[in-house]
Amino acid sequence: MKLTQGCFSFLPELTDDQITKQVQYCLANGWAVNIEFTDDPHPRNTYWEMWGLPMFDLQDAAGVMMELAECRRVYGDRYIRVSGFDSSHGWESVRISFIVNRPPQEAEFELVRQEVGGRAIRYTTVRKPAAHAAQ
Amino acid sequence: MLDVPHPTTDEPGETSFDLRKEAEAAGITDTLQQLDQELIGLKPVKNGVRQIASLLLIERIRQRAGLASAPPTLHMSFTGNPGTGKTTVALRMAKILHGLGFVRRGQVISVTRDDLVGQYIGHTAPKTKEILKKAMGGVLFIDEAYYLHRPDNERDYGQESIEILLQVMENQREDLVVILAGYGERMTSFFASNPGFRSRIAHHIEFPDYAEAELLVIAELMLKERGYRFSAAAREAFEKYIELRRSQPFFSNARSIRNAVDRIRLRQADRLVSDLDRMLDVADLETIDPADVLASRVFSGGADARSANP
Ligand SMILES: Nc1ncnc2c1ncn2[C@@H]1O[C@H](COP(=O)(O)OP(=O)(O)OP(=O)(O)O)[C@@H](O)[C@H]1O
Ligand SMILES: [Mg+2]
């Protein structure tokens, strides 16, 4: 199951050239570029781990790509995403975020429905255990 | 779209080129002319810069003509005594490289050992990489590069930084240009003990010391930029000043002249203010008198106190 989170996730995987262009776009807008990784890509997990510090003082995307290569070398078996944070007044939030690396075996989720009082339904997104997902 | 057009080989077919137009479009004509006018003397440096600019221009045209071309190695070394204009020329060089599309952004990141090398194990690599990231797309200027290498200490962290630099200089030649700068002899022995650097550097430019006449012209240029001028007698006094100052310790060429000019302004202002009961005219405000020059400690034997600082 292909995880779809953030921008571009319904498109084919971005090539490194395409990632470079997106990063350059972020830098040109003065956004801080972050690299984050996780082995817990649950959609409610907003807090991925940071790879290094936010990069807000670079001129060129090659610097970010250097860090990305290093992050992939260490955490190639996890999800890695790149995000651009706009610190300008009134925005102060992430403007762009997209996945740049996936584990060989993607995480799988399923929807669990629980009937509660008055036939109301409670929905829960549950991650399937890895062994189960492999089948 | 956001990228400066990068030299590519996939546009063959062009068969004739208007060289003047090409040079002007890349902005080299302007930059070289500026270099000529704003920097006094430095003949060999100007020649060296012009040669590199020509090579790059021709290289770019050759690419467009579809001729065989290898991406040129652009890393350089600038050697010369303090205050001979190395940093100033490095800034111009970045402009030329950017104009021709050999670096994408054209910023200059100027560093010394302290910016690259850490204090404890595991500190150096992130520090060096942080700087490299900032320099990507531009020029990394490493002043007094020989401090990176401490021959007396095998376990010095500088070596780690050197290895990272060498790797990036080789593998990411399209992403940044490294300029190493320092004083002549020490650079020579640095290169001798670090053949890796030597072989990655294509262009060596030497910055000669300035002649006394050149230093005088530099002083007049600096005064003019600040809206002052020497009186005839003050000019003579300053010639004397240069002659004496050059033989005193801590002389650093154009930088010493800049410091001297700043102190002369100070003394001139002091002289004007010491007599509050007179009417000043514009000429008074502009003119440097011999007294402003002659009050310098250089004439009483010692170098000016502050000129010891760079
Ligand atoms: N040829 C010149 N004409 C006019 N001004 C000059 C010239 N050369 C140097 N200067 C001036 O002298 C000052 C010192 O120059 P610069 O910082 O480039 O020297 P440097 O070689 O980098 O010195 P250091 O090795 O000590 O770092 C600057 O203010 C610069 O503008
Ligand atoms: Mg300098």
C-alpha cells in the first residue's frame, strides 16, 4: 500500500532532480527547509524526528540534497520527508511537505469500526503488524 | 525556472558566435573593467583573472557549439602578503563565475580554520558540512588555509575537515568553487604536505606587494571615495609616511593604507574642531593638511598603535 501524505503523494515518486527544484523553490521563498524521518508514519503522528537543524540560511538546494543523501544512508529503511516552514508573520506554519524516501516494505493501515451506544460508529486507523503486512 | 541556466551540451547546432555580445551578456566585460579601475596595480592578478574569465567564456561557447568539453576545474589558490587584495579579488571572481553560470548563486562564504574545525571528537564533520551547505552554489573562500593542517599533531581535527573538503572538491565540482588563500611560503609548504589539495587546484594566482607609488595612488583613491583630498604638501608628507611605514612591523599593504587614511580623517576633524571660532568652507572640510599626516607616530619611530591590528 503506497502511503499518501503531504504534497505530490498521488504522483510517481519524485526524482532527485525534481526534489532539488522543489527545495530551491522553498529556499527562494525564504522558507526554512527541514528533513524529517520516522518509522511510525501513522497519519496522526505529526511529530517525525528531525534530521539535523532546520536549514534557513542556505542559498542553494545542493546543501539540502547533501543532507538528504546522508539521511538516506542512515535511515534508508524509514520514511523521510522534506518540509518548508514559512516563518513570516501571519503564516508561521509549514507551507509544503512531501515524502522523499520510503522503506522497501511500506507500512499498512486498516480502518476499524466500533459500534457504540445508539449504533453510532467510532473509527480507528490501526497499523497492521509488519509480519501480517508481508503476506 | 529559478535556476540560472547551467551550461549544457544538448544544444548543438550553433555555428557562429558574437564574442563581444557573449562577453557582455555574461557581464564579464563590466566586471573586468571594474577590476581594472578599482584595484590599483596587481598586474599579474588582473592577467590571471582575465585568463580564467576567457577560458570560461570560450568553454561555454564550445559547449554550445557541441564541441568536446570537460567541465573545467575551477578551484583556485590566492597567495600573497596581508592586505594585497586577496579577499577583494575573490569577491570579483565569484561575480565572474556567476555571470558565466559556473556557479549557480554567486555568494562568497569566507571562513578560517575556526569555522571548519571543531573542539572535540565528532564536532568537526558537522561544522565543516554546515559551512559547505552554505557555500553550495557559490564560492567557499578559506583564508589562511594552512592552519587546517598541523604537521606537529597527527590527531589534529583539521585533518578530518581537510578530508571532507577534498571529497566535496572532487565530487561536487559543479556545486561550488573553493578558493584557498594565504601567505606565499606557508601555502607552498601546505600544498607540499597536502598533495590532495594541490592536485585539485587548477589556478594559482600570486598577489605581489605594492610599490610605494601604487600605495600612494591607493591612498588617494580611498580619500576620493570618502570625499577628501591631499593638499600638495600633505601628499608629500604621505609619501614619506609610506616610505617609513613600509619598513616598520605589521605592515599590511593596502590595509595599512586604509587604516592610515581613517586615522588621518580623525586628526583632520580634531584639528578643525580645535578652533571653534572660525568659519569653515567646503575646501577646509575636504582638504588634508600636512599636519594631519605628520602627527602620526610612524614619524616618531613606532608604528601606529592600531595598525598592529588587522
Ligand atoms: N589594489 C587595490 N586598490 C585599492 N584598494 C585595495 C587594493 N588592494 C587592496 N585594497 C584594499 O585594501 C583592503 C584590504 O584588502 P583585502 O582584504 O582584499 O586584503 P587580503 O589580501 O585579503 O588581506 P589578508 O590576507 O590580511 O586577509 C581592502 O579595504 C581593499 O579594498
Ligand atoms: Mg583577506
